[in-house]
Amino acid sequence: MSTATGARGGSPGAWGSTTWARTSSALGVGAALVAVLAGRPDLAVLAVLAVPPLAHGAWGLLVRRPSLPPGAQVTAGHEGTAGAEVPARLALAVPAGTDAVHVRLRGPGERHLLLDAARTEVPVRARTARTGLHPLLAADALALGTEGAVASGPVAGQPLPVLVLPAVALLPAAPLPWRLRGATGPHDDRRPGHGTDPLDVARWQPGERLRRVDWRTTVRRSAATGGVVHELHVRRSLATAEASVVLVLDSRDEVGPDPATWSGVLPVPDDVRTSLDVARAAGAALARRYLEQGDRVALEDLGRHGRPVPAGGGRRHLQRLVRRLAAAAPQDRPAPRRRAPHVPAGALVVVLSTFLDDEAARLAHGWRRAGHRVVAVDVLPVPRARSTAVRTALRLVLLEREDRLAALVRTGVELVAWSVDGPAADAAGARAARLAALTRLRPRPGATGRPGAGVSPATAPGGSGMKW
């Protein structure tokens, strides 16, 4: 808030004369003193200049000065969406005798508003690229009275905490686990069952329904025995099942593109997306893809012990997952897990992490050795170092991280880079192409999915670590 119109001295909410009123009064009094001391009657006319501001200021301070300080508070809904404008309302508490209010909105894109005191509510909007619980807007108010002769403020307003939800993108494809679960579901399983896609024609077995009898095949094969039907033949189809997916979010750290902010001493700007923002968006997009096709999704947070979101399905479960992703934030440094979070048998495990340390990679190795299909989603923003010293340190950190990711790929973990340098459209296209490539992968016949059974290191850069 500019100090040129601020009140002099006292508490921030006290009313006092403004700078211009004090300056004009001092100039008038000074001109009168110069005229008296110099003995110049012609200069005494300048003393008249001091009368209006002095009278104006005295009238404002003694007669019309308001008794209460001003106030401004921003109110909005408890939730918003990243990248979209969050509607809010600016409520003014203006005491009697106030002419105008100067409001500074602190937040993404600072703005200054000069409002008439008659307006007690003003609609405002805020746009942010970050997700999670953030103080989105705060309003500082400075009130003006007596045509600008007196002022009160600035009075700092309390920030408005808003839970900004990640934008839920629509993915064209997503990989499935090696084994499907359940007797029903949206996917065709490799085992015989009651589905829609035909498998073969086989002899009737006790317990199979008669409506599946293929009478043409039965009559054709009974022609060799003189038309006597000795065996029935039935049409068999592929069973349908559902996929079980576990999203593992690594919320233990939150870093931005500038490595100088990784220590936590320097804050990340509000208009820059962090690794946790990328992880929230990736998790929400994957959850939407699986839930819309009828699968079940669970959520584990490595930054919080004992607070998972159990597997579920449907639109309400997607809303629950998105809110839990948005609420995830770095807490006090948690102790390393002695035991990996429980994962259902045959589930697909998606690990969303920066992989700047060994914790997430160690857990991914364990799930892969247990026979799960594991997809590692790299959410580290593309680093941009400014100084030579930072670039040198960044190179050492990235070399260690590349060795860690290469070890994951060698054990059969499939890698997807969610943050790609370049335009947003190119990054989305690269992600979609990589996910589509993982969707087309199938294990070789007889392979169990465990390391050593149909598994070998990838030969191409960014490969899946599988031999097909």
C-alpha cells in the first residue's frame, strides 16, 4: 500500500491526517512565517494558502473523523480448480464518514482497487496454477475520509485458504495389470468364462448352461455316428474381469523447476507448478481413466502413515480421490517405512514420485519382485539452473537420479515421464503415446510377470524393461 496517502503514526487502524494535507498545511504556515520574518507584507498573502488545508484537516480530525478502522475480507467457496478462475467476493467493513477505500488484493497477480464507500461487496476472481491448500487472496484496506484529508490504514486482511483441486484431464489409454480380478468387469480376461468375445467350441461339461449349446456343431459332429447325438458342444467365451489399481503418491517433498528452491529456504513462486502439482494432476487423470472404464482404484500416500483411501469405483469415489490428492502436502519428515503398504494381489501399482531419494524406488522394487506390474511416473519438473554452482550441484543430483531410474527399468518397472520440456500440447501428446505403448504390451505365454520369467532389461531408451 502506498505510504503517500497513509495515516501518520499510531496503530494501523488509527485515523490521522494524510500526507498531502500535512504538506499543504506546512507550506502555508511556512509561507506566513517567511512573510513575517522578512517584513514583506506582500508575502503575507501566501499565508492565506494555509487556511483551507488547515481548516479542512481540523474539520476531518475533530468533527468528521470515523471512530472505527476499516476492514476488508475475501470470501469464496472452499474449493477451486487449478487453471480456472476461482470466484470470490470482497466484503468491506466501512465506518461512517468514509468516502473511499483503497484495497490491495495480495495473491496471484496483485491488484489495486479504489472503491466508493457505498459499495460493501465487490465480486473478484483469482487464477492460480498451483494446487492444494493455499492462501489464495488477502485484502489490505486503506480508508479515506473528508475528501482525502484523513486516512486510516492500511489494515492487513487475513488470507483466504482455498483447496485448489487439480484439473482432471481425460487420458485416451492407460495400462492394465497382468492379472485381472473378479468374475465380472469391463475387460476381457484370458480365462474361459461368461463374456461377450468368443473363445472356442468345446465339449459340454456339467454345470454349463444349455443356452450355450452350439447345435450346428453338435449335429455336424454327430453325423459320423449316424446322426445319433452322443455329446453336446458349447460355445465358450472369454471371461470379463476388472482391474485393481493402486496409486502411490510420494508427497514427502515438493520441488519446483528452480533447484535453488529445493532446500526450502526460498519459496516457489505462486505461478510455477511444483512436482506435487504435477503428481496431483497425473493421479487425478489416471484415476478418472480407470474409474470411467469400471475399474477399482485405491490411493496410498507415502507422506502419511496409515491413512490410505480404500479401493472403490464410481463418480463419487473419483471426487474423493481428487480431494485427497489436493490435500496431500509435505509434512514433518516421516520415518522410512519398514513395511511396504499393502497392495491387493494382481494389482497395478502406479508410483508418482520425483525419485530424488531411494524410498519410492525401494518400494517399487519390492512390489515388482512380488509380481505386480509397476509403473513409475516421473513428476519432477524440468530443472532450470541459473548459476554455475547450482548447475554443477544439479548435475550430480540428476546423475544419481538417472542411475536410480535405470535400476528400476532393469528390474521391470515401466517408466513414464509426466513433465516434458516444451509446449503443453507436445507434453500431453508424449504422455499419451507412452501410455498407449504400455497399453499394447502383453506378457509372453507362460510368463508369470516376476523378474526372471519373461522379463529382461529394455534395450531402447525409455523402454519398459520388459521383453515381449
